[in-house]
Amino acid sequence: MKNFVSPEWLFENLDNKDIVLVDCRADLFDRDYGRRVYEKSHIKGAFFLDVKKDLSGEVQEHGGRSPLPDMNTFKGKLEAIGITNDKTIVAYDEAKLAGAGRLWWMLKYIGIERAYILNGGINAWSEKGYPMDNEVPKAEKGIVNININENIKTDIFDVKSKLNNKDFVIVDSRAPERYRGEIEPIDKKAGHIPGAKNYHSKNVFDEKGKLKSMEELKRIYDGLERYNEIVLQCGSGIDACGNFVAMDEIGLTPKLYVGSWSDWVSYEDSPIIVEK
């Protein structure tokens, strides 16, 4: 696996000063959950970045529920926990919300390549009996040079312009019942973008939150390789990152529609499909 590290590897390298460990736990319906559980207990030496406060920007009329933050602000938050372009960053969560995947994607977006996710998250770590604590580590300020990679990101205007393109496909990463429009617990309209195919992001992980094998991932995404452009969306650009990192593992090159469904429905003229 090129984007994941095992608990065993992390344990062996826990005292390596060139590794920055980041706790990205979060809950979609409890904004303070991540900070609360981090302060209670986390992997020894881990810093905390809040999915909504650090990995997202201010919500506006358009742009979705979790727009990207100002990149200079994000840069400052990375530097404050000792991140540099040369260090190895390992993110983890607990599979409630793809916070680790979101940080991984954002690091790739700004040009930091040595970004990884702890396979199985904090649960796999604790099952091994590896060290936890509740201390907030101190860091020497890092220096991050931003080199934006626009090839992995897209927006509503680009998506709308390609809806009828046969070489273009939208992958909706939400749960099937939300995709079909049977329920919508968060956003103001239910349904999905016309032509979108449903690949629930949680399906790429096993029951313990570990990434499935390469063979299983290839079966899950079978057929998508024929498209020239794959765009990922979810509700607000977080859980879709789970599909993004899994696709990257098997050589697919998707783009993330950051605003996702919550941005799509903020425009009254956006077409919507509700399955009956």
C-alpha cells in the first residue's frame, strides 16, 4: 500500500523526529467530538487538527458545508505542529468520518507528497496495546512551501459543463439511501447529480476500518478505468476522500469536487435526480 502505514510500522517509528502524527477524528453530527476524544486520549505524540475548524473554511452561500480553508491559514496551522515539505505526515481517525483522508488529500493538494494514513486508525493501534496518552506535544515551527496541484480538484461549473460527456463520470460517495434520495439528514434537498454512480466510500474498508485488498478494490471500481475523468463527491467533500485514496491505490486518477452535494443544491438551477 502506497498511501497507508501499519500500526506496527508506526510503533517502530514513533520516536522518529521526521514523522508528524495527526489525529483527525471527527463526527458529522457532533462538531466538538474530535477535540473531546483527543484530549481524553490519543496516540502518543499526536497533534490534533479539527476537520471543521482547521481542514475547512468559512461556510458561505455557495461552496458547500466544508469548503477549503484559506491556504495561507492552513499553511500556518501545519507549520505550528512542525510540518515541513520534507517530513512524513501520518494521519489517523476512527472511521466515523474520513478526517484522515481529508487531511491526506489536502496535503497532496498543496504539494506535500509524504502523506500517509494509519491503516485501521486508532482502533487498530489500541488493539495492539500500543502507547496512548493525553498530553499535547510541543513542536518546533515548520516551514511549508505551497505548490498547488489543481489536477486533483474541480468545481460545480466544470462538473455542469461535462454532464453529457460520455468520457466523464461522477462518483457519489454517500450512503445508497442518500444517493437515491430516500433520506437527506443534512442538506436541503435529497437526490443525486444526474448521471452519478454510487460507490459508498465506507465500502473500501473492512469491518475493522482497514483498507481492503488491491484485488477487492479493483473489483469495487471495475469499469471506472474506461472514463477519462472521474470526479468524486459526497455531502461536503470529506468522505469522498476515502474513495479518492482508495482509487489512488489502484492507479485511478480522480478529482475531488470539494463542495459536493451541499454545494450542488445551493444553486437553484442544479438538476437533481430522485429515484423512485
